[in-house]
Amino acid sequence: MGPLALPAWLQPRSRKNAYLFIYYLIQFCGHSWIFTNMTVRFFSFGKDSMVDTFYAIGFVMRLCQSISLLELLHIYVGIEYNHLLPRFLQLTERIIILFVVITSQEEVQGKYVVCVLFIFWNLLDMVRYTYSMLSVIGISYAVLTWLSQTLWMPIYPLCVLAEAFAIYQSLPYFESFGTYSTELPFDLSIYFPYVLKIYLMMLFIGMYFTYSHLYSERRDILGIFPIKKKKM
């Protein structure tokens, strides 16, 4: 007798898809909760709700962004098919802004730009994780596919602008409090505001690289190619 076949749910591919589905579902629920919470608070308290956005949903936001680092592992081990470098740039961009710039400076946490940034991030992630979650189980909707490959086009540059503005607003506090600035041996020192200014320039370079990659990915998925001119 030949070897017994494993049940369908124990097949490696099925286990991989089940894991990815659960991961995408958790992320979708987290970002949906954040977006719903922010929307309800805005309609309940108006502009006053924007000031304490970070205090209300900051923990869940940090949790979701921390879990998202698993996506680099997914790509590295091959259970998720994507390019590692563009995803690395996107994730580290958010981690630096959220944990280094916003979380470390309480004065920045009450700025309106934090609320705007969280709205942009969660809009993109709700659509992206919905699309990925359904794709894993073989469900595809043309409208959702188009939305997931198009929504980032106006929103991602706005995200980068909001991130740059958050860095700009944080600079006076890093200068005043000396956060992350340190003295090194041999009369050397790290003045963190300079590091942030350098990163600010790199942010826009990374945006160009990521935007180009996402556009190529969109063209491949949607089958949109430049229309060739007819020869006369």
C-alpha cells in the first residue's frame, strides 16, 4: 500500500494559507477598530478628538505596526510573495515615525498631524488586508482588486508628506530635550536632530523607489500597459 495522504487541512499549502488568512484577519480587525474608533470619536467630539488620538488608539496602532514586521519574515521564508526591499522601506518608515518620532515625544502626540497620519495609514491597510485576506482563500472581486491597487496612488504621497511634517514638528522637542542625542568616546557625539534631517531627505528618496515599485506591481496585476501609438 502506498503512503497515506494527509488530510487537506494538514497539507503544507493549506496550513500556509490558513496562517496567512488568520494574520490578515487580525490586522484587518485591528486597523478597522482603529478607523472606526477615530470616526466615532470625531463625530462625537469634533476637532477636540484629534488632539488625544494617540492616547485613545496609540497602543493598538503600535501593536498592529509591530505585528506587521512579520511580513518581512513571510517574504524571506517564501510564504508571502513580494519584494523584500520595498516592503522593508514601507515598514521601517512607519516604525521610525511611530515609535521614534511620535511615541518618544509627548508634545508631538497631541498634534493634528498624528490623527491625519493614522487615518491615511489605516485607510490603506484596511483595503490592503481585506484584499490579501480574500485572495488567500481564492476570492477575488474586480472592484476590490482595482481599489487595492489604486488607492495608494493619491494617499501614499500624502502619507509621506504627513510623516515629513511630523518630523519637522518634532525637531524643536528633540533639540530642547536632547532625546537620543548622546556623547561617544573620542570627543564624538550624535546630535539626533541632524539624524532626523538626514532621514527626512531619505524619506522622499524612498518614496520615489516605493512608488515606482507599487506602480509596476499595479500594472502587472491590472494588466494596464501604456498604449502604443499607431504608425502612420
